Amino acid sequence: QGDFGNKTTKIFTPQGRDWDLQWSFDCASLGDNGNFSAKVMRRDGDALENAAVEKISDHDSGTEHYHQEGTFFLQVVSECQWTVKVTG
């Protein structure tokens, strides 16, 4: 999923215990650094402990690895263009 600004994603359930969150953001339209935060939330609204990406830069990307079963959604906060993808 990709977008600008703040967004709550659709609920997802990884196939197993091991899954990845691929993320990227680009603040070129701002002409300056921006913030990007992607927090993994449990279906009940509680945050998954130690499961947040928080960056301040003009652009960045990466992959976070998780070892947690369940049903989740992401809370993304950014003024930049961003993409997130869950695999696994």
C-alpha cells in the first residue's frame, strides 16, 4: 500500500510466525526532511511491543522482521509519500 500522509491500513494476518514489513518513504515533494512512522498494532488496538519504524530524513527504506503470530494493522504517520508491504 502506498499513500501520502497519515493512514491506518487494512487488517492483515500473516501466514505464520515469521513475516516482514517492507517500508519506504520519499519527501522530495517537501524539498526537506520529513518524518515517517509505521507502528504495528494488534487487531484490538494495542501496539505490538518494539514494532515501530520511526525515521526523520528526506528518504529511506528498509525491511523489519517480526516473529509474532496474530492479526494486525499499521498506523502510518508521515507528510511524505510512502509505501508499506507485508510479506510472509
